[in-house]
Amino acid sequence: MDLHILDHRLRVTSICKNGLVNFTHPLIKLIFLRNRARCKFFSLTETPENYTVVLDEEGFKELQPSEHLLVESSVWLPLNVVSNGNSSSSSQAVGVTKIAKSVIAPLAQQHVSVFMLSTYQTDFILVREKDLAVVINTLEEEFNIYREVGGEYSAVLSQDVHNGFQKNGKEAPQLTVHPLLIPQNQFCVMSLDPDTLPAIATTLIDVLFYSNSPKEGALPSQDLDCIKFFSFSLIDGYVSLVMDTEAQRQFPADLLFTSSSRELWRMVRIGGQPLGFDECGIVAQISQPLADNDISAYYISTFSFDHALVPEEDIVSVTEMLRQHRKEPAC
Amino acid sequence: MDLHILDHRLRVTSICKNGLVNFTHPLIKLIFLRNRARCKFFSLTETPENYTVVLDEEGFKELQPSEHLLVESSVWLPLNVVSNGNSSSSSQAVGVTKIAKSVIAPLAQQHVSVFMLSTYQTDFILVREKDLAVVINTLEEEFNIYREVGGEYSAVLSQDVHNGFQKNGKEAPQLTVHPLLIPQNQFCVMSLDPDTLPAIATTLIDVLFYSNSPKEGALPSQDLDCIKFFSFSLIDGYVSLVMDTEAQRQFPADLLFTSSSRELWRMVRIGGQPLGFDECGIVAQISQPLADNDISAYYISTFSFDHALVPEEDIVSVTEMLRQHRKEPAC
């Protein structure tokens, strides 16, 4: 298999809930006005805690510094595994499950923090730019590694990046067992033709920027077991949307599509306290048992927590499996 | 003819050019999310100086106080002349020309300030709430006057509002002659089905909120004789748009409509220094000679200046006429 290091230098940021109004102008530009913003990698995820915005340096320039904006200090690079037809994997599962053993586990072993961003199209593994030498050294046995520069891919060898490289210690990292939350909402992972984005503009704007103000006549949801989670990304021209079925009903049914009709997903949220960015092995803790059982999973990291999405029919066995694996009750 | 005093209590505000980013969130709500905002009267006009926003009290609540927002201190009420078929006027002209002699001239004579807002559908004459008694007393000879309350119209008689009414002095007001500016752009006055507003959302957002940032690859306009002027209104469910032909080209041609195809208008801007809100007779100075010559005109007041739109084919004669009338050269 091939591993691509994509030509995006990313920043991971968070906008606090009541600060979103101050960022409506740049965010609408980044989402809808591609001819005005040069941003090629943009992702916005709303959770109950905040809005996580991951974007490249061109996009980051659009966000004015503010007390409402937190910025993780590193530059992150997105990695992407490309099956080139020679894969020996017999797995039918999709998402992080396919890369759990080949990418996520080895990086966790080497104490490399990863920030995961699954989309409809693919799974991006974000690593810190300063960890790149360790990443290449760790993954080059399993992968042919290519680095994208200006649209061209060239092979990367470990010795190219060996300068200053110190292989991290071998001792197993001290793993924290984080509490899990399993909300009741059902989620869809969808896409749409980017040319039809204008057709859903007012609905998307409504959901993203105004869903916290009560709609006239609508009763507030009393269902405390449901979680607010909505993710939009526009990466290299591809749109991906993750939303629950309640949000989905607001969109025209003929424009959004999913890989198979009525495919629904349930969420496992990882973390009771905000996870931070330095702990390693969190994704591995979840993706490893899923991979052992060949269960598909999307995985979306945000500024505070991690979120795995598993097929609805597997949620009971996944819950049991994670409890067993962690020897900790899920909350 | 009937005169309606509409059931809207309006505020006239101005957002400075570089302050618009701070108001993107409430303005997009007011324009596109009618089920979230209760505003029934909304108008936004961009000029080179600022953005003039006229809106009812429900809409005004959406605008947070800010150093970027100026608010005229009065409450304004919109008047609307309704032809009931018994009109003796033989004029084919549209716009303020039809009401120049019956409304605008008599109010100017009584020193009542008016703020004009022509739309595709009709012409609103805004008067200060505190001037209402004078207005009714002045216009009741010419009109049957009805006041709208909760959708119902009831006849208003002068004695109903006579309390405290002091007819203004009879001496002719000291008129200032303001310089005129006649830019080269051609304007269109258009409408669209409010249900199709979502279809032009991204274009309208682009033009309203991002037109001051350079488009990638576009050269800045060198034509200093053209003026930035774009007006959008959504009043009682009716949409009206006034824009120049350059802006019009950005919109899909099949959604916007005008009363006759390819009807183009030229602008006369009134005022060299900001006009303020207290001077009376400015509209009358312009509308009177146009009415004498039966020339159609739209008239849009903004926070700083007044703007008359006249048919393109009449601009030469209008320029000459206004120069003659004022015995002052236009600039």
C-alpha cells in the first residue's frame, strides 16, 4: 500500500460556542465562496463543547485572532492511505478499521499523537510536522511513502528525513482509560456534488450558524441522551457531511447521497475531560478491537474529544467489546 | 386615493464599511432565515459611504450595539399610497413622480422630514412617529387615510390625533441647494419570488458581504465615475433589488425579473456632505420638476445621501432640468 503525505499545512483550532457569531463572515467565505478564499482543506465540526475548525494556512489567515478562538500551536500534516490494488487485506470494513494495524497502532507505539478526520471519501491521519521523521521511519516498512508537492508525488525515503531523528523510546506508553459516552442519535455520513453546494446554502447556514437559537414554534429537544454533532468538510474539492437523522431531515433528500441507502451509524464518544493533543494511543485503543472484529468505523477527532462512528447494527457488540477490552464500564 | 399608515415601527441605522463583518450573522438571518427572525420590514442598501439598514423593531433587536452601528434616534412609520381606481391622475409615470404633488410637496411645506424608500413593488414614505399628527392633518384633504393595526385597516381622522398638534409655521423653509452627482452606471430595479431566494443565496451573500474584498484574478475597477450602490429589501414578504448592470450579471438571469425587459435607470445622487435627517424638502426639490415633466423616478434615501433613479433615456433632460430648476451646476 501507498501512504501519501499531502501538500497541506494544517492548523487545528476551536471556536467557543458563543463566539461563533464573530466568525460567521470568514466561515461562510471558506465554505461557499471558493473563488474568494484559497483554502483547499477545510473542516468544521460542531460538538456540544465548541466548534473545531481544521484548515490550511491560507484558510487560517481568514480567522482573526480573538478571545473566542483557540489555536493548537503545531502545524499538522495530513496522511492518507491509498490502496493500490496490491493490498493483501481481505477486510470488507471501511474507515479507520482498515488502517488500525498498519498505521494507527505503530504510531501509537512510537508515541506519535494523531488527530483523525474521517470523511465520506477517505480517512485523514493528521500528524505534527515535527513528528514527520518518526512517522516515516515507523511506517516505511509497511508502505511506499510519497510526498505531494505542488500536485506531484515523489517517493520519500527514511534517510531523506533522518537528520535529527531520534527514535522514541521502546517502553509501552502509560495508557489512560477514558470514559465512553454512547448517545442515542443515529448518524449519516454523506456527500454531495460541490457544484450543488449553493442549493443547500441556506439550510447549511441555518444548521451551522443558527441551530442554537430556538426556531419559532419549535420545542427544544428534551432528549438529553442525544448529542449535538455536525461535521462539514470541503477538502480538495470534495464535500463530506456527518449529521444525525434529525439534521438530515432539514436537507433536500435528492442532493445528499450516501454510499448505501439508509446506512446509519452510532457514536462512541471518547473522553470525560477534554483529551488535549499530547496523549498518544487513544485512537488505537478504540480502533484495535474494532479491527480485530472487522467492524467498520469512521473516526473524527475534535478539539476536546474523539468520536468513533460504528454501524448501527454493531453498537451493542461494540459497546460490550470496548468494555471487555478496557475492563471498564462505559458510562 | 388612499393613504395607508403601515403597522411597522422602523429604525434607520447605518453600519460602517469595515464593521459589516461584525453584522454578517444577524443580517444573514434577517435576509434568508425568515422562520428564525420575526422581522417583517427589512432593507439594506450599500453605498460608497456605508450600509444603511432600515428595519422594524423585531429586526432591530437582532443588531447588537456596537461602535460600528449608528442609529437615528426616532421611530419612523412607513406610509404607502394606494390607487383605488378612482384616481384622476392621467400620469403614466411610476415611482415618486406619482406622489410628488400629493404627498411630498405638502409634507415639505409643513417642514416634515421624509425618508424615501422606493422598491420594485411600491414607494414607502417614512415619517417620524412624532410627526404623525402633522402628516395626517396635512394629507387628509387629498387622501382617505387608514391605519393598519394587526393586519386590519381602520380610517383615521384628523381629530383622532389632534391632541397636542401644532400646525407648523407657514413661512417657506430655507432650502439648501445640494450638489448633484450623476454616476455612469446603469441600474436595474428587480424582484424575485421569495421562495427562490435560497437559489440566489450564495451570489447575494457574495455581492453583499464580500464584494469589497478583491476576487481572485479580478482587476479592481478603474472607472471612478461609477458608484457602488446595491439595495435589497424584504418587506411583508416581497423582495426588491436595485443593482447596477455589473452586479446583475452575477445573478442567474432566469430568477430575477423586472417590469419590462432591459429597463435601465440612471442615478442622480443628492448631497455633497451627508444630508442628515432634519432638513425638509430635499425629496420635493427633485421630485417636483420630474413630476412637472411626467418622468418616472425611484427614490432611495440612505443614511448619508439621497438617490433618485430616472429612466436612462431621460438622464440628459433630467440633468438639464435640475440644473435649470436649481440654477446651480451639477457636479
